[in-house]
Amino acid sequence: MNRAEDSQLGKASRYIDQYDASLLFPIARAGKRAELGIVREAPFLGADMWTAYELSWLNLRGKPQVALAHFTVPCESVNIIESKSLKLYLNSFNNSRFASLDAVKERLRADLSEAVWRGAGRSTTIGVRIVPPELFDREPIYELDGLSLDRLDVECTSFTPAPELLKVLSDEAPVTEVLVSNLLKSNCLVTGQPDWGSVQISYSGAPIDQEGLLQYLVSFRNHNEFHEQCVERIFMDIWRRCRPLKLAVYARYTRRGGLDINPFRTSSAQALPQNTRTARQ
């Protein structure tokens, strides 16, 4: 089993510009989920939606091609892909020749699908969408919908996850609401470098105390964990302490190394959000 500390994160890396799928470094989801008490089937569905802004290759005549790529990795897959390894893998396309955009798309789909399901004894394909330059102007900037928690003037004193801050207003009528914050920050599990994000929380059930929820989200500020793991921690803490009837947690993190990662977790089957970037991304 690959360990995060054995990846290329925080290390000098050789630049490889010829296609090499072995650069991908999958890390099992199970270890971090076990820390959350998830030892069998997770109580959520969803996916990790990636955007790659630095994708390039050569056509058969050696002319460079550029594109954006969107990847959708189901949360049921057994592995995540460490982000620096994905960047190095994408860099390996830079001086490699492909017959067409579709050939690049199928190579990406095959390699990434193999990596996220490696060791599972089964696999399904991940979603891959490539956006060529003539469609770049159709890539919108879109802020998360919902009532902003950031409007609240709260005192924040906890900067490591503090689920005890979460509580519901049990004497009030149930609600269905969507709450958002741009104040999510965590740190890379290995390097400690900051990861900045916006988060949207949609739920039905007893009203969640909004001041406590904002203080809880801020409490991730000094926490070291990968994006996917932070979102699953937020989901599980709200799910257990607030006991909503339905819950969805969606975070959009700013890009690093030409990549952004946007996890979505939901308690009930529903369509994934559109993978559209926020202004900060």
C-alpha cells in the first residue's frame, strides 16, 4: 500500500516529458476513512472532480496542442491519486505524440481508472472531458449558491477540527437550506502548504446553529489532510452530531500545480454539481 509520505510531495522531482503512466501514485482511501470510523460501506455517495489547466501534447506532426481536462473520480473507488503525481503524469504528455484529442482522452481514462481502482480486483472507468481551446470561453466562473456564513461576526479560537462546535436548534422547526463559506483552509498532509477552499453545505433537518458551523469550518485552518479527506471529515462530523435527514458537502479548492480538486459527498443519490470554477480557482 502506498503511503503519502512516500510520494513526490515536497521532494525535488525529475521532469519527464515522455508519456509514463507509472508516475501516477495512488493512495488507499481506507486508512483515513478508518480514522473517521468508516470501516465498511461509507454512508455517502459522490465524487472527486478535478480540473487540469495544464494539459499539452504533440500531434503526429510535432505541433503542440493544449486543452483543459475535467476528471470525475467516484468516491467508491479504493484510491485517491496524489496530486503531484498527477501533475508529473500530465507533464509526461508534453513531448509525446498522439493521433487525436480522442486518443489523449482514452489514454487518460484508462490510466486514471486503473490507478484509482488498483488493488480492488474490480474497476469502472472514471469520467474524462477534454475542453479544446475553441471552447475555452464556455468555461464559466460560478460562485457557490447559498446563504453566506461569512456574514456572521463570530469569535474563532479553535484552529484544529472541533466537531463539538456543531449543534442543532432542536426546539425549532425542521428546515431545508444551503449554507456556504469561503473561509475553509486546511494544509497539505505531507508538506504543510496551505490549501484554500470554499464549501457548500446543503441539508434537511433540525436547523444547524450557523455560528457554531462557521467556527467549526474555521477550525480546519491548521489541520493537515488531503482535500478529499477534509470533506469526508466535515460530512461525517455533521452527519453524526447534527443528524440531518439529508446532507451534502461540496468543496472547491484553489488550484495548485495547475490542478484543482473539488470533492462532493452526499447522503442520497443526486446529480453531481457542475464542475465550474470559482473566481479564486
